Amino acid sequence: MDWVSWFDAPEYGFARQVLQRGVAALFFVAFLSSLNQFPALLGERGLLPVPDYLDGFSARRRPTLFRWRYSDRLLRGVCLTGLAISALLVAGIPQLGPPWVPLIGFLALWLLYMSIVNVGQTFYGFGWEMLLLEAGFTVAFLGSDQTEPPRTILILLAWLVFRLEFGAGMIKIRGGREWRDLTALYYHHETQPMPGPLSRQAHLLPKPFHRLEVLGNHFAQLVVPFFLFAPQPVASAAAGIVIFTQLWLVASGNFAWLNWMAVVLAFAAVSDPVAHAVMPFLPLDWNPQEGSRGNPPYWLAITLVATMLLVVLSYWPVRNLLSKGQLMNASFNRWQLVNTYGAFGTVTKHRVEIVVEGTLDEEPEDSADWREYAFKGKPGDLRRLPRQWAPYHLRLDWLMWFLPLRTVHEVWFYAFLTKLLEADQRTLRLLRADPFDGDPPRWVRVNSYLYRFATRAEFRETGERWVRMPLYEAIPPLSLGGSRRRRR
């Protein structure tokens, strides 16, 4: 029937390729990040051990494969399985078969990674975790090269981009005054959780440019998302604006896979003719394999059931978007589908860094030889150029940024200090450098500093990219004996 043909979107073949392979690539990064960091942070002997967490765990609220048993070996098996499946999807191999093959692949990634997130506690409490899960579930229904892209699923992916962008825009307008008076970017490049190699240059741009940045952000997040649902080529143009603004965020900071996911998802609104016009080297014809016509009835039924499920679940995020008490990065169901997103409703005006030091000396006096532990991503060394880590996620470094905003007296942080006193090798591998080359220090302490980017004149004079000023002793010297010694 003619009305059934509406559900096929043959003009979005390139979009499907980007969506499936891009989301799979980000799953690969997420599983790799977990493989490298989870055992030290949350493993059997981690900072917040999962076995202890599972003692008071409700599997009905948080589904996970680890509800019956956790071990580091099992965690590695989950990660390696996820890496293998995501690599196959990036290569496009499952997409060569019937549509249920990539469906199973993406649903497996969704379930495996949800199992990790749901026991990840504070180390997995980031909005991009649920964003990856929702994206993985939704792209699972895009089909394979034997079928046409389902139009309703593409619309739902555009709806995901809308919630991601418009939700973030509304959080800002309802949040700090700095977003309304256009001064937010006076501070953000300098105080963001993990600056990148270009963050200092972005911060030093003239203030009128920063005001234009904020205006551009409001336009991209509060106006442009509505045009993702417009006819072509307007929808593709709206997607292009989203992609451009997200790439600027990629260049000026490190936000794990948040910005990369927005870039990938925005292609849901890019049609093949527009993609070919912008990039002529792309083929114009992305039709399914020769001999196929449309989608088989069983696949149409599956995609319609998935569509109805996601439409029904959209009630709660819509209500949240319209609420004055808008929640940020919240899920309304235990499967983490159709969530609400948003970030940086307020911007920190000053950057306070927590610096961890150790000493081999018997007495922890000020005159002792205190040496700093160096982290991979967070600022420390005043001369070091910040590195580009995104889309890889340095979970320890990110939580270090939150400490001065909340409290340094977190359970995981004291566990971290204990691991340093024990010279725990897993923990030390999370750092960039151990100042004691594997030997355990006698004491560790925690100080806080006010950091700011050096001006161009200061950099020419000293070669230092950061300027810092000591603030206060956050935690006095600690030893394995449990004693503390307050500074005289």
C-alpha cells in the first residue's frame, strides 16, 4: 500500500551508515575506557568495590548482569565482548545480513554497557552514559543494508538530538545569570572540568567574541533544534549548525563522547542529496542491496513497536522540559530510555584544583620533601599543555574536578589516598606519573590551589600556561597508621 511506503526513507542511506558506525565506535571507546579503569576504580579491590555495592543493590531498579555475581574477570569479559561487537558494527559486517543481525548487536551493546553503568556508582554518574545507552537502543532499529532506513526511527533520533540540545539550552536560560547577561564564556574555557590544548587560546579571545559565543550557543540550542523536523534541505542545514557548534566544543574542551555523540546523531536529519551536494565524493545512491524492495512486514512491525514504545516514554521528558524545576541528565525508567539531558546550567567563576602530595620523610612538616602526583587530564604542572582526551573518558580526573565544588571528604577519595599510601599499582596506572617510582610514601596530604590561565605576556616571560595561588590545606597529612598531623 502507498501509505506503508512512507515508513521507508531510502534518501537517508548515508545517515544510517554514520549513525550505526558512529554510535558503535563510541561504544568501543566506552568499553575500552571501562576495561582500562573499572577494576582500579570499582573492582574487587577498587575505590568503591562493586561487591560491597551489590549487598544493598535492587536489581528491579537497576538491571545488570552483575546482579548475581561480580568479579574483575567477568567485567573484563563483558568489556572484551562489547569491544568485539562494536568493532564488527563499525566495520559494517552485521549490516550486510538481515536487519535482525545488527538489531541483536546493538541491543547486546546496550545491555552489556547498562550492566556496567548500573553498578558504576559515582564514577558512571554522567549524562553521556545514558545518552550512549539511549542512542544504542534506538539505532538498533535502523535495519541493515538489505532494508530501507525506517523513517520513524530517524525522526526519533532527531527527537533525541532535540532533547539533548534544547534541554541544555533551557537549563542555561533557567540557570545562572551569566548565561542571560552573555558573560558565561568569560569563565567557561578556563574553569571547565578538563581543558584541552586549545582551551587557553579560546579563553584569551576578546570578551566581545565570548558574548557572541553565548549568543551563538543560545541560537544553536534554543532555535535550531526545531528545524531538525523541517523539510529538506532546511533539516540538513539545522543539523549542520549542530555539528559545527559541537565540533567547536570538541576543539575547546574534553567532554568524553558527549559532543561526538551529538555530531553523530545530528546526521539523522541529513539527507543523501544534501550530503552529496556538500561532499560530492559521497555516492548519491545508498539504496539497499540489489533485488530488495522496501522493508519486509516483520521488520516494519518491529520498528513500529519500538517507535510506539519510545513515543510513550517521551511523555516524561516533555513534561520535564516544560517544568520550571527542569531536571538535568535524568532518566525516568530503569532501562534509561528517552531521558532528559542538559549541562552547565551555571558556570564556575574560579578554578580550584585539588593537589595530592606525598613524602618519604619521617615527619610530615612543611620542610619535608613533598612531591605532587601528576594526573593525566586535570591541570597540575603549570607548564604542561592540556591534552586532548575526548572521546576517551578519564573518570578519576573528572571526579577530581568536582571535589572542591562539593567536598573533599568523599569515601572514594579517602580510599584513593589509602591506595597511594599502599603504592597500589592499579591505582597508580590511572595517573600520569608517580613521583616515588612505585615506592609507598610515608605520608600524603591534600592542598587546594586557585588556578587561572596565564596571559600571553606571562607565558612569554615564564613559559607557564597556568598561574596558581595556594588556598588552604584540604586534608592534613595522613599515614597508613590512620594518624593525622595538623600543620602547626
